[in-house]
Amino acid sequence: MSVELVTPGHSPPLDTLIALGIASGVLQAHPTAEVLVKKEGASYKIAISGRVEWDKVYAKLSEKVLFEIERLRYGTGDLRSAFGPQMGIQFQKLSETFKDIVELAREPILYITREYSEDARHATREGRGKKRKGTYTAYLPVAPWAGKYFAATYRYGEEPYTLCPLCAFLAWSGLLSSSSIITYAAENKRGTIYVVPDPVSMKGYDLALLSLIFGEKRGWILNDTPLLAAPLLVLATGETVWPVEGEYSLYVWKYEGAGAFLGIRGYSQLPLKPLLEFAAEAKSRSRYLARLIRLLDLSLVAQITECLAYGEPDPYTVVRSIWSFLAQKEREARTSRLLEKGFAEALFKVWQEYWRGHGGWSTPSSATPVTGIGSWT
């Protein structure tokens, strides 16, 4: 038996999170199911081979969300981190909103093949200015291009972008299961950065590996964090190496507050393969990648990402900048030893492969060694 679903078309990363939520729930409830996710414009097609019991999928996803809702009541956990920069949140009220979403998603998920069919036009019942009974505001953590703050804390005149309980439930499930959440604070700034893999064309097993890598990473930093530093803060830790096949990229966005002002301060889509390959290669050739990334000024970590994702600056410039930074630190501690030959070799090897051989994003979809699971704090 095979099923094909099409996400509503709200546009990434909201639809990305919905697709990740569906794939995560199906694979948790039915580990032997064959799942294929393909990105098509603003939507994702999800083909599932094998019998799927959607009540079991709902049970798996709701278990995680309800656990985080209970933690949210006490101002802690992943949902709290997701709303990181927003001050004065009424946790009890927000947790009740999430409980309503979970409960109201129970019935529509049983009919998801109808709700998310090719011609369902599901998204026409949602969107800007469509605040109807039974719909919920798409908060900024899952809809950076259209979402709003939690209304009990901040008031706004513009009509919010709204979602039905099914879309909201799946999007938050995707965020909790498959994204990395980094919170930071510096002087009068506070923020949260979300790092989410984008399955352009992936089978379920490989997507599950990426979800494990990113979904297990949470962290807190006492520095203003550049958007492009976030991917390597996530990937620098973890010891397991896997081959991950398919086509995939990465969404990164920053939700930041300064004083009473909140907003999305950065949003980017990056090629993920060169970052994964570099992390795996650097770990296999050197011992200190995680320690080096933690020590470096975060602008230098962002520079490494730029080198791998965009081709500039070149590896020589990056390594020279890192060496200069460590030389200044050398007076305080023995830091120059953290920049090993293997790090430089890994950076040059991956940069050369993607920027001299294949022209950046147009990379082959062969197996990629990927670093893995664990907290990086």
C-alpha cells in the first residue's frame, strides 16, 4: 500500500518543518516504512510505501510535544528555548494554547491523505487575515517570514498569519524533532537561532539520520552569535560518522530581541553537504575541532562557513585569520596547538572539491560522511 502527501504550500521553512514532522512521525511509528521526500516549489511531496496507521503516528508525535508542553509550564525545555528572545511570556497560557493544538490535531491527522492531497487546496483556508475559529497564529519560530509574537506578551495591529491545528502540530513536531536551537545573550541583545535540514530529495533512512544530528543539539552562548556561525557550532561535536545520501540543504534563521523590540534579524539557505563533509573530514584528521570552534571568535566560525558554503574567503585566508587569532591568545594559554594540520587539510580538500570541481551547489549526490549525535554544550 502506498500513500502520497503534498504539504500545503505555505513556503519553507514552515512547509519544511511540516514535512520533517510527517517523516519523523511515520518513521517512529513504522520504522520499516519506505519514505521519500521531494521538494517541489513551495511544497514537499512525501511518498510512503507500506501500511501506515495514522493514530500511531499521532501518538508518537504528540508524546514529544506534550512532554515539552509540560516543561514549558515551568519556563524550561525546547519550546521555551524556541521563544528565546521574547520576555514576559505567560507560560501557563502558552502551554494551554499548545495543548489545544495537539488535541485538535488528533482527528484531522487520521484523514491526512485527504487534507494533504494534491488538489486539497489546504492552505487556502489559512494564511494572513484568516483568523477563523479553530485556527492558530503561526508564531515566528516556525514561520519567520509571516509569524507573530505570542500575543499575550506583545500586541500588534496587523492580522496574523494563521494555521489549522494539523499544520501547527506538524510544524512544531518538525521543529522539536529535527532542528537545532541555539539561544544566546549579549549586553542588551538576546536571541534564538534555528538550524533546520531541508530535504530536497531524500529517502527516509537518510532523513532520519539528519534529524538525529540536528534534533539532538541544543545550546546556550553568552555572545552575540552571527547567523553563519550556527551550523558549525552544531556540527563540530559528535563522534559518529554515517553516510547520508540524497540532496539536501540547510535553513538558518535568527529571532532576536533588543530591548522591547523583537524580529527576525537574519535568514539564509545554505548548501549542507560541504559543511557535513568538512566536519567529518576534520574530525578524522585532527583531534581538536570541537575545542577550536568553541575557542574561536564567532566571526571566524562564520568565516569558515562562508568559505565552505560560498567559496569565499579561500581556505588560506581563513586559516591565516585563525592563526592570527590564536597567536594573540597564546599569551594566555597554549592555544596554537588547536589549529592542526588536519584541520587545514580538511578545509582545503572540501573547498577544492566543491569550488574547483563542481561549482558550489551543483554537487553530486553520492554518499557523504556525516558527523553525529550529542549535546555540544
